[in-house]
Amino acid sequence: GLYRTEFLYMNRDDVPSEEELFTTYSELAELIAPRYVNIRTLDLGADKFLLTSRRLREESNPALGLRSIRLCLREEELFFTQLRAILRASAAYRNVRIIFPMISGMEELLQAKAILDGAKESLEQDGIDFDRNISLGLMMEVPAAVAIADLLAREVDFFSIGTNDLIQYTLAIDRVSEHVAHLYEPLHPAVLRSIKQIVDAGQRNGIPVSICGEMAGEPFYLPILLGFGLNSLSMTPRAIPRIKNMIRNISLSEAKGFTEKALSLSTAEDIIAYLQDLMDKRFSNIFAFLNPPAPIFS
């Protein structure tokens, strides 16, 4: 699953030490083993504020400001400390993977990788063990990253599509604003085509692609998501039973047909109508009927 690390930094007057982070990450790795845990580096900013940072609170448009990897590259010591803690936690079970959020260009990725390499070198010098083959992935959630997905795929081991932010940034919508929340539409053709572009880039470069966010755990979207050829879906535990039951009743070839049909439609309204009809006819034996989900605000 995906572990969101920013909550360790919130509601406190200081920042966590390397030892505190290491202890938390190590306990998580032990709990999850032998399965993998994807630890996402700091995604502070926007709706997740560090109380000690006035700079974040005072931004007029924090969703487009100093957040996520931008904050980490500016506050390099903070980032370096977190990376050392993650690397140390990878030693015992070799089941930890790192994900960088909100990468928008190759320059950001290479700069972040250089800091990661520096953290590895410092642990080597200190004689501290870590997984030297630790996997590195990217959250694909910015349109600029989608446009250069082929280039980014050459530098990392996997992609994870963050649907909540991808939808927000693709459609230029503040998903927590009551004035435009009705325009936040996961089935917008631009969103679906972006997902396809990311998956295709991953497949061409031989790296797996997963998807997370509210969209990944919503059965109404599942027939289309499966048809993209995603390697895995990340969701809340309560969503798993229905999603699992539905997956067992869809063949991959059938799902590809659903996706191709959806991609051929030109409006979200048409795609929603198609899926409603599909749910009513094809999956009536699983669910009485699934209405389109309400707009996502989380």
C-alpha cells in the first residue's frame, strides 16, 4: 500500500528526528512484510499544513505553490533526513519502496535522485545497512509529468497514478472549493486519456503502473481502469471486498473493450451514461445498481 508520511510532521511545534522517522518506518515495514510498502516522501502544502511553517499558510494558492517535492528540494536538510530514515528502514525486510510526489519535470527528478544518492552515500560512510536495490517510483499527478512520461519512465522503477491530484490539475479545478467542485469529474475524457498515456509509457519502458486515490476504490470506475492494463490498485480496506468481487467477474479482454469504448466517447456525460448502462446490465448479478459516485473532495 501507499504510506503518506506528512502526517508525522503535522500538529506539532517541531519536525521529527531521523530516529523517530526510522522507528515509525521500521515498524511499518515489519508489519507489512513480506509485502511491499510504498513510502511517499513529504507531500506537505496545500491542504496539509505544517503548523510551524508560516510560508505555507500564507500562500495565496497553496495547491500550486510550495508543496510536495518543491518543498523538499527547497528544504533539503528536511528531505535528506527523511530519505536517510526511509533507507535505514529498508534494511531488515527489503520490502520498502520510495515514491516522490508531484514531480513535474526531469530537472526535479534528477535533483531529488541526487539527494537520495547523497543519503545513500552518507549511510555507507556511517556503516549503516540499507537496501541498496531499493526501488524508486513517481506519483504521476501533474499534466507536465504525463506529457513526458516516456522520459521519466527511464529514470525510475515504477509509476503510481495519483488520481485525486491528477484530476484536479488536469481540469484546473480546486477540488475543495464549493464553487467549482461540481466540475471535478474523474471520467472527463482528458483524465482517461492521461491515465492511458501514463500506462502506455510504463509498458513501453518495462515498468509497472499502479493507481491510487478515491477513483481506484470506486466500483463504478473499475471496468475502465482494468482495461487500461494497470498492474495494481491501491484503495482503502473497506473498498477491497466489492472491488475484488467485481474483478473476479471481468475478463481482461472484456475490460479492454469497455475502456476502448469509453475512450471513443467525447464527453464525461456520455461516458457516465455508458457505464451506468453497463453496470445495470452486465453487473446486475453483483450489485443491484451503482450510481455515479459523488464528487471527490478528499
